Amino acid sequence: MFTDPRSFRSDAAIAIDDVIDEKCRLMDCQVSQFYEWLAWERKIQIDPRTMSWEKKRDYLMTNWGCRYEQAANGARQTLIETYGEAGKNIRYAECFELSPYGRKITVSEFRELLNP
């Protein structure tokens, strides 16, 4: 059982700027998730069948893809430590936290696993 009460910690961060369009295309494939159920939860009425790809991408990035931008901003120091000066300009990232369970490794070993 997970009992650690603190906020999420970005022990590793992966730049995804070069694949953000692919991530949007993958979200677009999950029609029942992003255009039906999650849209319904947010009281958004949308019909992807009538939308251009550009409109779909804007919708997906505005409502769900923005979390990757927030992740990059929240993990800026980790991105700089991982990518050097280029880390300052990374716009989108996915972040990971080293679990306290299982085999113990250092943060640098953890980052190496995710950024070989």
C-alpha cells in the first residue's frame, strides 16, 4: 500500500517535444475516452467526425495535452540536469518518480534507464 503523503517528485523527465503530435494522434484514436466520456465529464459537446485534424489537435492539447507542458515547467530543473542547457527550452515532458518499493537505485541510475 502506498502511504507516502508528499506531492509528486519528478526524479526523471523525458522530453517529448518531437513526439507531441504523435501523442495527439494516439489520443485521437481513443474516441470513447477523449471525445465522449472525458468530454461528457467536462460538459463539452464535440463531434470529432466534423473536425479537421488541426481542430482536433487544438482540442486535445487544450484539454489534455497541456499537462505535458505543465509537467515540463514543473520539472524544469530535472530537464536541465538531464539535457543540459537544452532543458531550458523543452516545452513538453513526461515525468517519472522513483518508487520507494523494489530494488533501490540512485536517481542518476533511474534517469539512465529512461534516457539511455
